[in-house]
Amino acid sequence: MNLQYYKEHILPISQKLFRFAFRIVGDQAEAQDITQEILIKVWNKRNDWDYIDNMEAWCIKMTRNLSIDKLRSKHRRTQDVDEIFHLKDSGASPLESVQSNDTIAHIRKLMQQLPQVQAQVMHLRDIEEMSYKEIMAQLDLTMPQVKTNLFRARTKIKHLLNKEGNGLRQHSNIAR
Amino acid sequence: MDYDNIPILLDKYFEGASSLAEEAQLKAFFAQDDISEDLAIYRPLFQWQAKEQEVQLPAAFEANLLSTIEQQQSPGIFKRLLLHPMSRAAAVVFLAVGMWWAYQTDSTTVVADSNTINWAAYEPKTPEEALSITREAMIMISKELNKGTSRVAKEVVKVRQLGRID
């Protein structure tokens, strides 16, 4: 029965879809709406399920496309691309920045500095703990593309963390 | 757990060469409180990963979604009537009654109409008039036959142009 299959095979991936949408749009309420929209779309396409080889990959692709569309329309509404894609200088010192309790939000902001594909590959690997093959299927990339994007993403994050770490040390030395 | 190899694993991680098991080891290491200063700068990254894995949809999400789907799935009154097992039998009975009624109405009308026609008014009065009517009828039939023949000839020409008949 369709509903039974839906409950057993599709609903369990809703959390993954939600986190993936959240990674792209950066807003929990919007990510929830996107997830719901995708899951309803999947249900409405139930007559085509037999023709879909990898249901999870198909759902992830739809989530990615819809999230990017929402993000684009948000850009058009706000005209503030920097706010979404780049870390705005808050004026806080490296010490204040690193010592803030909101380290999670801070890393999220660093992640927003990455190109979309790099951030998506890093998310699927580090958060969803997918193998390279799974990431290839989800994002329609080749193995070298997956590895290159992951390498570049992690290197960039490392560079940003090191930069902040050095700033922090310098700040501590001056304070002494 | 052996954490001596953490710097090596960390290098592999940033090069994108670590396995999922090695990455799990790094996550476990950075979940500890006591970490050396040179490695502590990477802690937020692994804390972020652990926190992101905890991001969940609200508990009521699934129930709300299923209720939306069930609402969409439940058919309206008309559709429900159509899907009823007796609907086919009812349709057959309805059609039969309809056809019987139509037949009754039509035959009654034809009989009634034909009774009111004064057929004597259409009878030819003289042999010349009968001949003229017959001639007109024959000319009309001849025209229609000619039309049909020329239409067929045109179609044959078209088909020949398509190369289907040599």
C-alpha cells in the first residue's frame, strides 16, 4: 500500500531533508515549510515511485532545488545578498568572537562563506555522515568533484579557524 | 580510546582523506573538555557538527503532514458515490430507463407527426409533374455521385504524390 510505503521509507528521511534545507536557507521555519512541500510533492507523485531508482537522492535533489529557489526569491525581496552569503563584520574582536557562547551560529556563518556546492558536500559528509558514493548520487557529482569540493570546503574552514585562532593569541599576548 | 593520533587524523580530515570511522573518532575527541590549546581552535567545528545532527523537525510535524495527506486523499461526496460498488449497477439501470424513455418519446412523436401530415397535398397531379419531379431527383443524385467520384480522384492523386501507390 502506498501510504504504508510512504511511512516506512520516505518519512524517515524527513529529518535529513529538513537539515539539508536548513543548511541552505538558514531559517528553521522556512526549512520546515520546504520539507513539508517536498514530502507532499513526493506523495502526489506516488504513481511514479516505481520509476525512481534512488528515492532519497531524488528527495534531496528536490529539496536542494526548492531551497535554492526560495533563497533566490528571498534575495530578490531583500536585495541584501551580503547578509545571506557573507559574514558581515560585527565589530567584535577575535577574542569576543571566539569566546561567545554562540559558537554554533559562528560556524554556521563561516559555512555561509563557502560556495553552495562545497557547503552541501560538507554538510552531507559531516552532518549526515554519507559516503562519497552517496554524496555523488545525491548531488549529481563525480567522485573527483565530491573530493575536490570537500577538500576545498574543509581547507577554507580550517583557514578561517586558524585566522581567528591567531587573532585570539595575539589579542591574549597584548592583554598580558 | 587512543587520542595520540589526533593531529594526524585532523590533517587527513582537512585534506578530505579521512574515513567516516576516523571522522567519528575526531568528533568523540573534540566532545571532551580537556583539549590542548593548539587543537582547541578546531573544537567549534566539531561541536557545530554534533549540534547540527541534533537539529530536528518539531514532534508534531509528521502527524500534521499525514493528516494533510489524508485530507487530500479522502475523496469528495461525488467521487465517493462513483466509487461505491453499487454505482455500476445503478448506472446500467439509469441508462436502460433513459433509453426506454427516449425510445417511447421519439416513437410517439413520429407517429403523431406522421398522422398530422396531409400526404395528398404532395401527390403529383399530372404525369408531366411526376416526370419533372423524378428528373430533378435523378439530377440531384447524379450531382452527388459526381462529387464523390471527383473527391476520390483527388485523394488518389494525393496518395500517389506520397509515393504509396505507383
